[in-house]
Amino acid sequence: MQNPTDIPSYLTQSDPVRERFERLKQRKVILDVQQLGKRFATAQGEVVALKGIDFKTYRREFVCIIGPSGCGKSTLIRILAGLETQSEGQVLLDGEAVSGPCRDRGMVFQGYTLFPWLNVKRNVMFGLRMNGASYGQAEQSALQWLDLVGLSKFADAYPHQLSGGMKQRVAIARALANQPRILLMDEPFGALDAQTRAKMQSYLLEIWKNIDITIVFITHDLDEAIFLADRILVLKAHPGEVQELIEVPVPRPRSPAQVTSAEFRATKARLEALIHTPSEATDEDIVLPPITRLTDVSDNVE
């Protein structure tokens, strides 16, 4: 992990940005991950998926986790959610060990996980009803959350009548309806087209700004991580280990115009350097199999 005394040039932040991080670190620690490890038994032997993962997340912080394919990002967030158990270490939420799923953690997956036989309102009500709320209480709360995500007019619609972005907004409302301490998101916008994805990123930041929630967000998209996060946790691959924890120097509030800023471009260059190491195969190293030509040789496109 990076030596804290060796600050890269891209993190020579302006005073307001530096002050924001100092204020952040004075807040209560919500999530504390300590020496987390995960091993899987396979027919070929034991596989180490995660090793020695250590990091803290502060109240109302937005943390993104990135890393090369196969680095264990989804395994990590499923352990944080209590959907899988770790092999070593522990996860503390508000100082209490995580031992399974609980309403203090909301989860949003990449796939559309809405119940197709329930309308939008009842999808959001589902968790509330399961936790003992009366129908009237659950309905009132669901309508408030749908209003927050801009879907009040679609309360009676069914999932098949919604676009992909709308389905994920319902999934976010459903996850938040139980008022969790932390929202865990596993590439929730990965299946969306670029335009819808950009809108969903802005929606999410607006929601995060207006409620007391801490967000841990898995993504493979570097631009998305920089646009959303206060800090970015970069994992190595095979096994997944913490490579660096980066403070994003792009000022808030964020806007699409900042993608061309010096801070944004420098942070992206640093992330690319961490993820695409020199040891990785380049395009020149990839050997293509023989390809049969199915067009006239004289009709070249290059």
C-alpha cells in the first residue's frame, strides 16, 4: 500500500479539497474491515480470493472499489453484506461484527432483482413488511422513497413496464426503505447504456447528498469511480489485496464538465497505472488465431 508520506503530485490538492478530507476523517467510522481474507476450495486445490484487506469507511462517505477482473471485488462486497463468510479477519459495522444479512446494510446488485409479480410500490414495501411494518406504514414510507428517486408516477407500474435505469432506481429505493446504515452496490449501472448510466450517477449523488447514508460501490469503470467517490480502494489481482487507497481530488459538487479537469485526468492516469501494470499482456502480445478471409482481397479496408 502507498506510503502516506509519499504523496503523488496528482494529490497536491487545493485547500478546500484537503479540508474536506480532514473533516471526513473526523467523522465516526461506520465500516471497519480488518485483515479480511477469503479462500475457496476447488478441485485443483485451494484458491485465495482475498488477502489481508484493511480499510475504514466514515459516516456519509462514498467509497468506490475497483481492480482488475478476478480481483475479488464482488466477493468482498458480498462478505460486507453478510451473504458470504470470510476465511480470516472481521468486518465491523458500528463496532459490531457482521455475521449475516441485516437491515443495517442495503444491497443493490447489477442485475434487476425486482419481483416481477409486484408493482413498483409493493416492491419497495416488501422489506418493510418483512420487518414488521404495517401495510399503511410501509405504503407511506415506500411512496416517500419513490418520490425521492423521482418515480412517484410509476408506483402502480410493474417492472416489465420500466426502463433499465428506472428498475435500478426502484432497487435503490427498496434498499434504502429499511434505512440502512450503509448501502452496498455491486456494479449497479454496469448493464445500462452510457447515457442512462450518466443520469443514474447523477441521481445517486443527489440521493446520497440528501440522506444519511454511507455508500460502498463496486465498479470497473474508472470515470465512474472518480466521478462518484470520495476515496477509491484499488485492489490487486490474484489474490485480491489492497494496492492503494486514493483520495479523489476532484472538488464537490461534481458535474460532467469536470471529466476534462486536470484533477480528474491525473487521478484517472494514476488508476490506470495501478490497474494496468507493465507485467500485463499488451495488445501486441495477443496472438490471434488464423482467420479465413470471406471478402475480395482487392477490397481492403486498411
